[in-house]
Amino acid sequence: MRDTIIVSNVSCSIICAKWALDLGFNQFRQILYLVGGLIFGPVMLLILYIFLVTKAKKEGLTGGKIV
């Protein structure tokens, strides 16, 4: 059980760092989201997902369309 949580949080931290890079955050904020992903896992993914959808909505991309 514990190993599963560790692998899950490591995966979340890698995705958080990638999404922070896609959002154009500076390197310091990318590292903060990486560490936050290690500690809080899916909560950080949710926060960054909201940032990504908001950015897409402002730019008029398909990910920002509300159904």
C-alpha cells in the first residue's frame, strides 16, 4: 500500500512539473509544484488542471469550452 502511494505521488509530481512548464511558470514555481506534487499528489494536479483550463478558456482553445 505504501509503495503504491509513493509511486502515485512521484507520478503526480512529474506531471505537475510538466504542466507548470506548459503554463510558462518560472523555474522556481516549477520546482514548488514538483515538491507539492510529491507531498500532496492529486491535489496539486487538480490546481494545475484548473490553471490549464482557465488558460485555454482565455485563449479560446477547445479545452476551455464549457459543455
